[in-house]
Amino acid sequence: MAAECSKSKCAILFAKIKESNNDVWPIVYSPNYNITFFGMEKLHPFDSTKWGNVFQYLQDSNMISKDTVVCPTEISKEQLLEFHTERYISSLNWSSKVAVITEVPPVACLPNFVVQRRLLSKLRLQTSGTIIAARLALLRQWSINLGGGFHHCSSDKGGGFCAYADISGALKTLKTEGLINSALIIDLDAHQGNGHQKDFKDTDWVHTLDVYNGSIYPGDYKAKEMRNLLAIELRSFTADEKYLDKVSKASSDETRWFLDWQGRERYPYSWYSVVGINLKQLKSLLTLF
């Protein structure tokens, strides 16, 4: 029943996107992505309003406006259960659990309905945004979700301010509905993308290139056992030139290998995900379209 419900909702949304005019870019964003709750968000180094800052930066550059982006709706519990365990989703009803995941201890002292409304609902909205962006990419050949990228969360465990496995959810949704047969994740965030690596550890159809600082969080050695993983571990203070050279070579080699493998395995429908690019890289990407 859950699968039928989500597929119906997604089909309606997909139809609306297809009917939209060409002035709407395949960029997904909502002002409700941004998280503020009594100043507690300042207790974590993670910028919980960065999504609004990114939007404002692009708007000030006359690249997008509120009328040219796709605004998502919040994902439902039934849809979340398609790529999360019931036990994990139920655990988020405890504020103490959410405090551990977000690494903001005072959250444990808040009533859970406040945590749901002021924090988790924002992350659920971004999770929906990633799934919508995945569909848009198939329709328009590219897309960007200004939020999401919660690469520390797997189907049964969150961490590092990542409460929902949006990357895994997007891939599993597209695969289940027969829209893709294979996928390549390029993860350029400073931290190891251990969540999606654990979710796809033993699968053949998902490949990952992960370039990260190996000396910082999360240091998940089990995640590195993923079957189709190319991990490039760097150290702190790696010079820009060296970093860019490694990223360029690794992404070129992995993409070429993935396309060759895809052809050999007769997987014609693929999806590519890039996680962790900065503002200047994002602006450069948008100038290509």
C-alpha cells in the first residue's frame, strides 16, 4: 500500500513538473529548508541556514528567482518506510535520539513535537527535494536540490546531522519504478559518505566515487567494504591544486569505467549524483545551461 501511495503522489508531481513552462529550472528549493530552533542550531558548526544562503547567492547573481525553482512538499512516513526501517523511523520520536544524530545535546530536552516541527520536518522536506530532483534529472538531463545530500544516514542509522537517507531513497525509488538500472554517486563532501555506502554495500548496480578527508569524522571502516567503491582519502591541509588534480583524474577514470561497465552489463538507464560542491562550483555549473 505504501509503494502504491508514494508512486501515485510522485506521478502527480511528475505530471505537474512536465506541464510547467521552460522558465522553471530543474532546481529544487524551499525557504522551509532552513532550520532555526531557539538558537540551539548555533551550537553545531553545521550552518543550518546555508540552503537559504545558497539560494540568495544565486538570486543576487541573477541566475534564479523564487519563481524559477521547484518547491517540494514534505515526504510522508509511508514513503520514508520504503527506504528506512520501521525501528529507525520510530526512534526519531525520541528527542534524545535526534540529539545524538544532530550532535546538538540540548535538543534532548525539547518535547518531541517541537523537534518534529522545527527540525525533522525541514529534513524530511529536503529528502523529498532530492527524490524530486532525481526525477527532474531524468526529465531535463540535469537537476540540483539545494538541500539534502545527507550522506551519513543509512536505512537504519543516522548521524552527522543526517536524519534521513535521501540519496539512498532517491536511487531506490527510481530503481523500483524501473526508471534506472544503474547509478553513479560522486561524493565530494569533506567527510566520508558512509550512509549510502552501507546501504549499497553488496549491490552491483550502484557505484560510488568518494573523495574525502580520511582523518576526520566518521572514519567508518565497515562502509569502505562497499563492493563498487573508489575511495580517495586525503589529509588535512591538502593544497587546492593537488585536490583538484585528484578529483579530476578520479572522476574521469571512474566515469569512464562506469560507462564501460554499464555497456557490458546492458544497463542503459543510469542516474548520476554529485554531493558536496561549493557555491563557486555550483555557479559555474549553472552557467553551462
